[in-house]
Amino acid sequence: MMKTVHMAVYDTFSDWEVGHATAHINRELWHCDPGTWQVETVAVSADPVTSMGGMRILPDLVLDDLSPADSAMLILPGLETGHAPEMLAAFARKAREFLAVGVPVAAICGATFGLAQEGLLDDRRHTSNDPGYLAYSGYSGGEHYVSETAVTDGDLITATGTRPVDFAREIFARLGIFEPRVLESWYKLYGNNDPAGFYELFEYQQQRAAVTR
């Protein structure tokens, strides 16, 4: 059965912050279950949106039509938080729906600000770009702030905008897309720039190919 991860898109969304996650969710090379994962984009309307990098995207789905029951995870990229605060709030409210029924949410950079404003970080371990940054939201969860690049607390993943690879690693681990040893090799390559990770992934790929012949 196909499993769908939904990614929010809005004008000025930070395309580089989610690129590692979405690319390797869609890429089946090292998946535990090839052919079972896909990414769909969701926006507040059906109108095209333009990322901060200038990519024009036609959303697959409108936010009002998104149900947690139809999703494996909601990914929220960062954005210029002052650009459209109402839109940021709308996705934070949808994130509340997801978390209420145990469907994971992953937010990075500016998207964590929206979650803070919605009160979703008040009692969960979390991180962001800086504790002072989140403090401007007026939230009351400062005591739960963790100075790490990415943090998973149950069904919620948060990350700083400067470490999209760490963000992706937490997403893959929560979804169980890769076997643990494969995820370790993946991060070795993409997170630490260690060529050994490439050869380990290649070996895994060859081993799996031999089994399926």
C-alpha cells in the first residue's frame, strides 16, 4: 500500500531545507519497502506557489482537503515568517490535528515559529534556530528548548534551518524508511561527507539486488 508524506508549500518556502528529505523519500534505492512511499505537496489554495529559490510549484492538494488519516507525516519547511502569518497559522492548526491523532509532524526553521505560536511546543522537547527567536512568538515552552540541530519528541520533529540533513535523518528514522544500518551509512555520507558511507550504501544496494534476482 502506498504511503504518502505531505509537504507544505507556500510562497518563500525554503526549498533547500526539505530537499534531502523529499528526494530520499521518493527515491527507492535504499528503502526497506521499495515502491511504498511518495511525497505530495499541499498549499492553502490550488494556486501555484514560488519557493525562496524561485521554483514555481503547482500543489497536489489543498490544505482544507488534507486529512491526517490519509497521511504518514506532515513536513513543514521554513519560510519568511513575516510574509504570510495567516498562512503559517493555518498550517500550524493542521499540525495540531495531525498530532492529536498520532500522525507525525516535522517542522524546520521558520515553521517552528508557527508551531510555537499555536502552543504546540509548550510541553514538548524541541529546537529551532535559536531560543531567542522562538521567544518572539510569545510561547511558554522555553524550558523545553534543546540546543541540538534536530529533536524528536514522540510525533514531533523540529530542526534548525542550517541542518537539513539532520532534519531528514530524523524524518527517515521516524517513518522507518531505511534500516538502521542504512540510515547510519546515509548520514555518514550526506551528514559527515564521509566517502565510506557511499561505498556502504553501494554494497547494500548490490546485496539486495542479488537477493531479488
